[in-house]
Amino acid sequence: MKYNIALLFDKEINKQIIKYAQKINKNFDTTSELDDKSIPHITIFKFEAEEFKEKLFFKPFNVTFSGLTLLPSKDGETWVEISVLKNKYFTEVLEKLSKLKNIKTLNEIGNNFRPHITLSKIKNKEINIKDLNYPLLRKKQVQGNLCLGEAKGKFKFNKI
């Protein structure tokens, strides 16, 4: 079974993230988008295990949103993400998780780990950056809690 350990935010921050994603959806032709039932999150660690019963504990921690990233996808579309600065705690969490026994790691760790919140996938070839401006991107510190969930369909997370 595949699992996802992710950083989740409080309801107010989630509403702001979803509102921003909906602004993008309104201004652009999108193929992937957040909606009111989505759970905005930062994937920290993806892994596969036959059975996972290990008890994990991580304290809530703050992250800093650092702007927007536009990434080309293989199909010619553009992923829109909120970039998040890596911090010392991210590194500590990843190191601890990468040492779990009887798992297969499915995501980048170390220097290749790039924390972000995926907002949308845009079909349009040209993107006017003014249409992507939003005050949420200027938030300095946002607190999140690490949660574990099965990585299939709509995520259902449990706080760890």
C-alpha cells in the first residue's frame, strides 16, 4: 500500500489556498484543480509498505511561503505551485522518515526535496503573471501539522 506523510494547515489557511486556486481556475483553462473538498498540503514523504503500524510523533512547525513556481509538465501544460522554503525541521523529519524499516521511499529526499503546495495545472501556453498575484503568497510563517494518509483517491489524513 502507498502512504503519504504531509503537512496540513488550519481551516483558515486551507480556505485561502483553495480561494487562490479557484482564482487561477477562473482566469485560466485548467485540467487539475483544488476544490472545496480538497485538502491543501505539502507532501513530505511518500512510501510504500505492505503494512505500516509504526507510531510516529512530530511537533507542529512553521513554514514560509516563498512565492509561486510555474513548472512545465511532460504534456505541455504548466503546474502552478506555492513554493515553500526548506528549513531545518524539514531536513530532520525527512532524515527520520527515510530511516523507517520495511518501506520503499517514493519521493525525492535530501537536496532534491522541494516542498510545495500544488494548486493547479494550466492548459494555456501563455500565462500573465499578474493574474496569479495573491496576498497569501506574502505570508511569512504558517503553522502545519504532519499527518499520515493512504495515497490513493481523495486523501484522508490522520495527525501524527
